[in-house]
Amino acid sequence: MNQSPEWMRVRAPSSPPPEIDSSVAHPARVWDYWLGGQDNFAADRETGDRILAAFPDMVANARADREFLGRAVRYLAGQAGMRQFLDIGTGIPAAGNTHEIVQEVAPGSRVVYVDNDPVVLAHARALLVGDGSVRTDYVDADLRDPEGVLAAAAATLDLDRPVAVLLLGILEFVPDDGQAAAIVQRLLAAVPGGSHIVIAHSTNEVHTAAMEEAARLWNAGGSTPLRLRDAAGLERLLAGLEVVDPGVVSCALWRPDPAEDEPSPVAQFGAVARKP
């Protein structure tokens, strides 16, 4: 078998990935279902459908989150000059992965993906396909172990140089505010000034009743408890950082494409901030 080129390397986990439990809904697979993907199981679709019945706009949330990723990464690779990206909570591959956007804007960059879902791991090689202009790696690790994430990422990224840390749709699965803040602080403590962080997070500040019902349904059937946060909660996570305009806003309202119709707010907040 021909060895994969360096930029397509997939890091082997220190231990075999856990057996896929298809009987319990998993965030990455439910998200995949809402985005029209095929890498999900009956439990994911059942939970996803229950949530959609309570809040039909959840698909719009998922799409707005994905589009926010694209705009934020283009900003980081372009205007902000970022050349290193640590994408934690990668999810199942879909159109517009981080490295695909980066290779259009800043060839020669490096991207490390992090996730702990065995289904995502199984798709890692598909995720890492690119044109060779961006060095890309995949790490099987858990956000709740930031030391492990950083140690593995350091094999590809130079943590003495600025890094863009992406946390999209993942901090809501760290329900304790203190733990979530400690994770953000630890990740940012490991990288120098000029680094950035991107957060997208489900909120109950938009479509309050429907989102709270959606969260209740998720917590009744999902594998990991979910916590909704408001804008003030996200601002606390970004304390001490320089929040990029327009601040903490609905993902759909973060620097939308001026050529498109004025977007409607979705129940997913997004923000980009810079470490001084």
C-alpha cells in the first residue's frame, strides 16, 4: 500500500476507538442528519425528528452554523493572517471543511481537526482530502481533556506561533460554566498573542420556548447533556479578549454576504475574538 503524503496523515489514537453505539443519539450524527448527510443511525434520526417537531428551524440553525464557519475562517485566513487552525469538534465531513476554505485563501497553512466520535474517525481520511496545499492532521481526542488535545496538536502546529482555535457547536456539551471557561482559558494559554478563537453556540435567547423544548428533548435522548447559553454567557467565556465586530451575534448575522438577502436571526450565536 502506498503511504499517504504528509499532509494527509491521520494520527492513530493511543488506544482503539470505542465501539460505535448506534442506539444512542450523538451530536455529530444528529447534526449530519439535519444537514442532509447519510452518516447517521435510527436513534440519531429519531431524536433529530423529535427536536424538529418542536423547533422546525433547527435545520436553519445547522446551516447558519456551517455558513458562519466559512465566513469566520475566510476572515481569519485573509484579513487576520492566520496560518494555523485547531478545529475542535470537527463533526462528520460536509461541504466547506476548514482546510478546504483555508487552501483557497492561504495555501501553506496547517489545520488540525479534533473529535472523539468513532464515526468521525472512520471518515477522517475523507475529511483530509485536499489539493496538497494545506497540511492537515486529525486527532482522536476530547475537548474536556485540553492537555491531551494540545499535546497531540503540537505534532503539527507550532504553538509558539498564533493559532486560530475553532469551537463550533461543542461548548454547549460542556454544561458546567466553570469547566467551559477553564477549557477556553487553557487552550488560549497555550498559544501566543495574536491567536484567535471562534465560538458557535446554541442559545435560548432567540426562539426561547422552542429552543428550551429542543434542549429538553435532546437531554432526554442524547449521549451528552446540552446547555444553552445566552450572549452574556458567551461574553464571559471571551473575557479578556478583543472581540471582533460585530461581537456576539446570531451566526446568520455575523458579517453576512452583502450580496444575499438580509438574513433572519437563528438560535445559534457566533463570535470571533483575538488574544491580545
